[in-house]
Amino acid sequence: MEFVQDVLDFFRTGFNQVNAVQGLIIALIAAVLLPSLARLPMFVVGATLVHVIVDTLLPVLSGGAAIQLPQVLELSFWRYAATLLAGYLIVILILGLIKRLLLRR
């Protein structure tokens, strides 16, 4: 039972990270472009990549800061990317299902 709680906490953390303005905009665009639920995994990976790119470029574009590449050799970066994947999976799936229900009528 503890394992199930850990998995639920992982998805909850991912949902919380995506449930900000940046993540919701990315997820909404991905859900609108989603042609079918069979393509969901590819759109989730794409949304995660876009999120990481925006996180990297936002300080450069808004404040003129030097570009800081993500620390891809650090475990914390991959944990962050995995939680984003989980969050986008939930949000894009929900938005995609809502889109299918609305377009059916």
C-alpha cells in the first residue's frame, strides 16, 4: 500500500508542477493539437520538452540573463522531467477527453 501512495504522490507532484500558467498553456495547446488519444505519449513527451526549453529560455528572454543549460547529468533534473511527464500525462489526457466530448455533440 505504501508503494501505491508513493506513485500517487509522484503524480500529484507532477500535476502541481504543470498546474501553473506556463504548464497549462502548454497542455492546452497540446490537447487542442492532439488528433487522437493513441498519440498521447508523443504529445506528453513533446510538452515536457517544450516546458524544459521554456524554463531554460525564459530568464534569457525576460531579463537578459546568460543562458543556463539544464543539468542533464544530475538526478534532480531527471526527477523533475519525470514529474513533468506524469503531470502532462494527467492534464493533457483530461483536456483531450473534454475536447472529444465537446466535439462529439
